[in-house]
Amino acid sequence: MKKLIALFATTAVASGSAMAGIALSGSASVSYDDNGSSPSATSYDADMTLTGTAGGTTYTQSMDIDGGTTRTVGVTGSSLSTTIGPVTISADMYDESDAATVSSTGGLSADSGDNRSVTVSLDAPVGDATIGLNDTGDVTVTGTFSGVTVSHTMQDGTDTTSGSASIAGMDITLSNDAGSTTWTIGTTVAGTAVTVGSDKSISATFGVTGNTVVVSHTAERASAASTTSTKYSVAQKDAYTTIAVSRDLTSGATLSATYNTFDSSLTLKAAVAF
């Protein structure tokens, strides 16, 4: 009997320790879109993320759990990272090329072969810089210097550089991808947060916490052919403006209404996160 009690105690402790290192989070929402002159539609979405931590190692699994028409749970991400002294090793173990949710809209990253990867990063004691090397040979140097965060990735023929800083009440981001430069500037004026971009986009957010209005304008997007094997081509799209009103409820849910001038549609959405 004593051995049985001891065994049960050991099992309980082991189980409790395992549970202490596991965290669950997720969100669920229901949306109704009148789709302007087109037939209305109702959509559902539910996602869950499982994070397990043991010492300096973390495993993250994300899933789309609403099922949709297939009524199956779909994996959307799987990653493992561990830290050994100044070295961090991260493995992306999910191959997006098999994902049914991948879309070519807007020139998103394409599915070209196996997208799984391993990245090794070294925290170098040089101005708080971090040096990373992945299994494709790309080298990334990231650091913060005098309040300015800079990241530079060296890769074959398509080096990228990005930077961000907060200066005199303005949040500034700047990026250069193989010679093409884009930027955004954000600031707050009389309680309204305004962001403008080099692509002629602009957004304004105003209201109080839990009750906000966001007005965004997206400029016309020109069509573009695929530039590399890892990017889709971009389809042309006319300029449009969205107006979104969001309110947090005491029940923990959030209600929002979004009007889109592109197709004169109104979307009503109820969502909750945990």
C-alpha cells in the first residue's frame, strides 16, 4: 500500500509539473457580411494555440479548430526553440506548402517546395546585436543602437534592411528590399493616432479604450509579376476605405462593425479571445 501511495504521489507531481509548463490561448468569432449588392454570408473562425515550456525550450502548436466544410482540425504552425547559453536554435517544423489557407492575394509568400527551416542565432556582445544564420545560408544582424532598431539580412542578390525608431513623438519604420524602399510614420494628435505610409495609405484611430473607431485608406495597388520563386505575383486592386467601430462588452466579447467602400459591404463581427 505504501508503495502504491508513493507511486501515486510521484505520478501526481509529474503530472502537475507537466501541466504547469503548458499554456492554452485562442480566439473565436462569428461574422455576418452583407457583401453589398452580392448575397450576404456568415463566416466562423476559431483558433487555438498550445505552448509547452520546459527550462529554456519552448514548443508552440497553433491550430484552426472551427473545421469549416471539412470538419477537421487544421494545423497552422508548429515550432520549437531552445536556448543554450548565448545560442538560440529555432525550428519551423510546419510546411506551409500543404496548407489550404495559403492565398496569392497581395503578393504573399508563395509555397515553393518545403518551407520548414532551422535558424541558429548568436547573441554577440557588440552593441546588443544578435547574429542569426538559417539553413538556407541567409545571415541576419539585428540590434538596437541609440534607440534605433536595425535589422539587415544578407542573402543572394536580395539583401533586406529594416529600421524603426521613436523620435519626437513619432514612430518611424523604414525598410529596403533589394533596392525598393518603403516607410511608415505614426504619431498621435489630440488623442487620434495617425499613420501614413509611402504607399499613400493612411489610417486614424480615435476613441477610448474598449470603444474605438478606425478609419483606413488603402491606395490603388498596381499589378506586378512574381520577382522571385518565393513570392506570388500581385493583382491590381482599386483604392478603398474602411471604417471600423469596435466595442468591448462586459461579457468579455468584442463587437465590431466594418464598412468597406470597395464593395459597399458592411461586416458585423462578434469575437472573444482567451
